[in-house]
Amino acid sequence: MNCKQGDLAVTVALSHQIGETAKRNSGRLVEVVRFVGRHEFGCGRVEVDVWSCELLGGPVVAANGVSWRGRVFICDANLRPIRDTPGEDETLQWAPLPSEKVAA
């Protein structure tokens, strides 16, 4: 799992989540409150780890247009913890390698 209870985290859209809703909700800060458990999700009925998270900032908007504030459920795969402790950088597991382009 990416997160643990008590983490501050940022939300990210996964590569298969390319819709406007996923883009709109990426980059939100949350506090990871508690582990809810493993739940079936989506048409393929994939089991995912789910956290109860407190939104820090503006609301998130669901695909049906409903806005959510306060506490929401978020899949662990859509969270990246923000920690100030040393550890292995896991960025390259979800982001492409940096390019060597130089600004003009």
C-alpha cells in the first residue's frame, strides 16, 4: 500500500483514469484517517484497498456532478503520501522519467 493511517497525501489519477473527473480531482490534499478495507470496484470487480480521507481544501466532484466535502473514500492506488522521513523515492513507479529538455 502507498499510505498509512495519519499520512498527508495528494490524490493522483492513474493512467487508465483519463476523464475530466479524474483530472479535476488530481492534486487534492487529504489526511488519511483510517483503512476501510478491501472492496470490489468497477465493472471488472477488481479488489482495491480503500481509505477514509479528510479533504483539505475544496470539494471533489464525482462523474455525476455531485460535490463532496469533508470525509471521502479514496482508493490507495490514487494516493501518494507526503512524508518528511527518509525513504526510497517511489515517484518513478507512477511518473515518467524526466526529460532533459532545457528551457530556452
